[in-house]
Amino acid sequence: MTKCNKSNFNHVLYNLNRARAKSGEKDKKAINHKIVLIQRKEKEGDTKWIRNAMQKVDAKLKNMGITDAMVQEVMNKKGVLSQ
């Protein structure tokens, strides 16, 4: 059986609306998530849910190459008080 002529056609190059940005503000959202968890920890105390969520956020930030110093810098810019 022969191959269809259009099987090698790259649709992404033809219709640019199919291609979209997939990682626009992931790093900003991850940092904001960590800040929200820190605020909740200060308000509610250390709960099991917050510990598990903090582990997941720390793993995500480590994977993205974001350090705690960068998170502290964002917290200082926003004026969020923390320890």
C-alpha cells in the first residue's frame, strides 16, 4: 500500500493557530503558590496537608531551578512578611 502524499505535511507550519505557548508563567505561579502556602502555614499552623503541599511545591521549584533566595526576593518585593 502506498503512503498518502499529505502524511508528511507539517500542520503546525500551515496553521499557526494550532501552536500555542505552553509554559507562559509557570515559574511565577509556582513561586506564588509557595508564598501562599507559607502564609497559610503562619496563619493555620503546620498541618499535614500543608506539609504535603509544601513538599510538592519544593520539588516543582527544584525542577525549575528556582531557589529559596529567589522566593524570598519575590516576597520582599510584594511586601509579604515572613520569618
